[in-house]
Amino acid sequence: WQWQWQDVLAFTLFVCITFVFVRNITADDGFTDLRPRPFTSKNGGNGHGNGNGNGNGKQCMVSFGEYHGHMYRSPPGQMETVGEGKCLVESKWMKVMQHTVELEGDKGTIDDWLFIDYHDRINVLVQAPSRNTNDSDGKEEPTFLVFRQSKYALEGRSSLAIIGGIIEPGEDAETAAKREVHEEMDGLSCDKMEFLGRYRTDVNRGIGWVNSFLARDCKRGGGGDEGQIDGVDLADEVGKADTERQDLLTLTLSEVRQSAKEGRFLEVQWSNTVALALLHLL
């Protein structure tokens, strides 16, 4: 077999394309956006939290939209973020970063630490308005509003679910919790939002923080502008679009406890919030 001129040309083109691609993803000036319309963050990637995102307004390798959530850089200590990092992919939902992390005690650095910046979220278990029932011992017990829900990543299974949603830019966690209850429970408003804690989704890869609440003293007809609740323009909600199908259920406290015990809340942040609320109700 001998090289033909077509083979030489094809091989040369392959080498050139490979060189350009590798150069783009390893250059010190950041990644090249592969989309026809490049994206550069208006605020230089600062988001609403710590760090500078992809750094100095550099482009992501792939961009599907503008991310405005928290950006993470570790504080000085055991494992410290070095430099600004490189942005691999972003959308309005999240930003996937390549961090360089310096290990404690001169143990070197990890140059390919993948980290996901994601919007902080709320989860709320809602006590039903003024609707108590009697348990098997004849004692009055409260009831709670939950969903039976399907989600893209649940392998075709259905799950019990509670209120969940993204903390929109400019909101605090309690305001977001009240807004989500109002939206998902057809205007329900709750006077008491009992904070159950703030929890990291993944301690190595980030994926935001979850703020858990137990909502009590709820009533129908909370009012509010249809297009805006607590100063948040609903048309611009990051978390508005979803793929879920859901049915609203009313469960007694005993039924919620048994459902949690049987693992019927399939997402970890749902099961975490429900378990915390049950402990709080003891």
C-alpha cells in the first residue's frame, strides 16, 4: 500500500484541525466558545457569590446562555482554589468549571478538578391549612401537602416530592420559599417558615446549596401580582421551565413518616428536608 495524494491531504487536514482544537482548550487566555455566537459574561463571571467564575470576562468553551448564580472559590485553608479557573460549559442553570486546587501541606495541586456552580435552592414541606385528622390511637394529627411526581432522571419511576425551586437573583431563601409555595400550591401563603438548615448538595463538586423549610400556619388566597411576587418578575424566573408531571396529595403526619421510612421521596434533598421536618415535629 502506498500513500496517495488524497491520503496526504486528509491526514494533513486532520493534524491541523487537531492542533487548533487542542491549542484552544489549553491556551492561557481561556476557552473558545464553539457556538457561532460567543458569550462573555457582562459582569466578568462574578455571579452573586465568591470568586470570579471564568475570570476576567473570558469565554466558556460552550455556552447555552448566561449564568447568574453563585460562583465558588474555596477560602484559604486545607484545599484552596488557585487562579480563576476555566469555564467549560454554561447555561442559565449552571456553570461547569475546571478548577486548580492546591492541597494541604505542600502535597501538590490537582489541575483538573471539575466543579459545578449551580443556583442555590429551597425545599419546603408544607403543612395543610387547618385540616387535622385522628391517628390510629384517636389522637389528632396534622396533614401535609406533597406531590406525586415524575422527573427526567428518576429512571421512569414516580416519587413523592415536596416544594422545591431555585433562589432567583436578588432573593433570600425565605422569600424564595414563600414564592414557590405560592406558585406551586395555587396561591397558598404560609405565615411561619421554620428554617431547618442549609446543606451542600455535593461536598466535592458543589452543585449549590439547599435551604430546607417547614411551612406552617398556611392559608388560601395569599394575593400578590400575577406577574410578580415579592419583587421577582416571574417571566424571568430561571426555574420556571420544567419537565415535571405532578399530582397534589394530602398525607397525614403518620403517612409522611411511613413514606420517608420506606424511601418514597426518591431525591436526596426531598428526603433530607422531610426527615429534618419530622425531627422538628417530634
